[in-house]
Amino acid sequence: MLYAFVYYLLVNMICFLLMASDKKRAVRGEWRIKESTLWLFALLGGAIGGYIGMKVYRHKTKHTSFIVFFPLIAVGHIIFLVNIANSLA
């Protein structure tokens, strides 16, 4: 369970930092991070960090798909982790 916790912590931090970096690049008019990369990290467990990054940096907040599906993916991962924790108990 410790490995799962560390994994989710890292992937959420990465997704948060990707949102921060993409916002900074957007403001500067530079090359952007692909949305598919953001979605990949969200699906791999970083949806909470990505959603927090959206709110903190006001990034992708006009994209309905990000506003709706990042939290849904996060809830799915939380349910998954709770089920794993309950099965180990």
C-alpha cells in the first residue's frame, strides 16, 4: 500500500507541475504541453493534482472536458484506492 501511496503522490505532483508549466508557456506564447499528455497523467492517477493545478493557475478552466472529467477520474481513483485498502485490512 505504501508503494501505491508514493506512486499516487508522485503522479499527482507531476500532473500539477505540468499544469503550471503549460500555463506559463501559454502566457509566454511558447510551445505547449499536449492535452493528451495531461489526460494521460490524469488517467494514470494524477487527476487530483491536475485539478488543483487548474484551480491554482486558472488553466484549462474554460474546457468543459477538463472541468468535468478530471474530478470524475479523481473520484474513480479514490474509490480504487479505498477498495485496495479495504481488501488489505
